[in-house]
Amino acid sequence: MRAVLAIAGVELRRFLRDRSNIFFVFIMPLLLVLVIGAQFGGDAARGRVVVVGESSDLREVLVTEIEDDDVAVTFAGADAAREQLARGRADVAVLISADDAGAFAAGDPADLEVVLGSQAGAQATLQRVRTAVRAVATERNQVRGLTGAGAQEAAAAAALAAAADAATPPRLEVTDVDDVSEAFAGASGFDVGAAGETLLFVFLASLAGSATLIRARRQGIMSRTLAAPVSTGMAVAGQAAGRFAIAVFQGGYIMIGTAVLFGVDWGNIALSGLVLVVFSLVAAAGAMVIGSVMDSDGAAAGVGIGAGLILAALGGSMVPLEIFPDSLRRIAHVTPHAWAYEAFAQIQRRGGTLTDILPQLGVLAAMAAVLLALGAWLLRRSLARPI
């Protein structure tokens, strides 16, 4: 067992020392998650409002009402706010001038300027802003009514707050008949993009890493390994463990990086890690098959990258699986990516348990077992073949 782990450690170090992997392993995955997350809107499902104006009572109460409706609020200058709207980083801009703030403080009507962005959810966010403005106006009119009846303003505000706490708010249940919207409920663009890119790069890193297996055979590393007190079975197991270590390292790096940089919610981290481990077994076994049947490391890297991209595209790692038509979605399940994608979606968006993802894990484990057996057999044969 010690020899197997030593071989696996050597393979992982050889992979990390390859300078050509620095960009593709460490930089490119996070860049793609950023691009996809921005495309899907990040916090777009919550709504994004940028507020322009100095601190005032009007700004404070309005922002409180907007945030209570679970809308993300940021502050910026007028030019910066318009730039955010133009770049799709905000849905609505609310401009509060000094005159507006003064009129509100004096109890007079205030006219707010609202600029609407061109994002898909901008209209919905605008309605939420209007609701917040009406709530502020209603509360102000109630206070004015009570003070007009002889109550002190502070006492009137306290009485209204107490009445609001004592009242039972109306409850509205919305049933979404759009399957796609329902599938993405509760997930940000970063969550969706991170899961797909993790699967894409785990498979790419593994299959492209099959070239190191060919180089190990060509450079005599495998021969020197077998010259030591190491059996052929241990050497084969070590190579399989090395491919597995590369896959797990790549996936773990993306999961940790996206959680820290983009706040990606991976749900139950133990279950997400289990999905990554089983998927990595499939990727490692696939790398062994390619590295055993081919004798050219350049050709193996090309085939690995090509196959990895095709399988990822078909399996929902580039475009969410939920958007696929039914016929293409059924075809997608010939890939391990589709099964792993569904498992991640179950964990991230629906709080899935181990029982919920057992079918996906079972299919992935079966794929890994078949490919590992085939890869080990092919690697044994390749050791006896001149290269």
C-alpha cells in the first residue's frame, strides 16, 4: 500500500510541476465560473438596486424597505450607477436628490428619479422598488394622520410599529409552472456555473493527464518502478491512484476557490465531496484507458481534451442540463457528467440527502468500476509492449 501511495504522490507532483498546467488548472476554471456567473446574473434572482444620494432619513427608510424584500442594495455616484446599469450589474437605480430628502424631512411630497436597466429581471425589481416606495409613503401618511389627531410623532411611530408586529401578515403561495425556473430556484448563476465547470475541468485535467502516463512508459519510469520490489499490480494501482489524486485535487481546488471568491453554496459539503470523489474515479479510469491504448503523449493529450470537451458539452457542463430538450437530455445520460450534474443540483438547490443522490452515485460507481477494470487490463498489456 505504501508503494501505491508513493507512486500516486509522484504522479501528482509531476502533474503540478508542469508549467503548462498553471493557467488551465488554477486560473481558467475560476475565470469561467466568473463569466458564467455574471452571465446568469449572480444575484439577479434577488434583484439588484443601486441607490444614489447622500445619507438622509428618506434614503434610510427606503433602503430598509427594499432590503426587507430581499433585494440587494448598493450605493454609488450618479455616473457609477448608470455604468452599473449599462454593464448589467444592477437592475434599477434610485436617485435621491438633496431636494427630495429635504421635502421628505419636511413632510412634503418627494419625487424620486428611477432609472430602469435592460436586464431580464429589471421590471420585476422595479415593481419591488415601487412597493417599497408606497410602503414608505403609507407609513408617513399614517404618522401624519395620528399627529394631526393630537398624538406625538414619536408615539405615533411607536404605535404603528407595535401594530405592525402584532398583525399577522398576509401569506401568498406561488406555484411556478415553468419547469426551468423551478429547477433553478434558489440558485445563483455562480452556483450553476461552478458545478458545471468543476465537472468539466476534473475530466479535462484527468484525460489530458493521460499523457504523463505515456511519458512515464517512454522515459522508463515504469520500468524502473517495476525493477524495485513493486509488483505489476501495485504499479498499475499506483498509476490509477495518481490519476485519481489529480482529479480530486482539481475538483477540490475549484470547489474551495468558488466558495471563497464567489460565495458558491455547495450544500452539504460531505455529499458534494462524495460526488466529486466518485466522479473523479470515472475520470481517472478514463485517463488510464487513453494512456494505455496510445503511444504518443501529444496525441493522447489532444484526444483527452477533445473527448473531455465533447462529453462536458453533452453532459450539461457548458449549458445547464435543464435547458436541453427531452430527447437530448436522455442522450446526455450516456455521459458521467450528466449524472454528476444532477447529483450536484439535488444537493445545492433542493437540499438533497444521500438517499436522493444514490441513483446518480450508483451509475457513476458502475461506470468507474467498468473503466477501471478496462484501464488496468490495458495498462498491464501496454507495459509489455515496446514504445
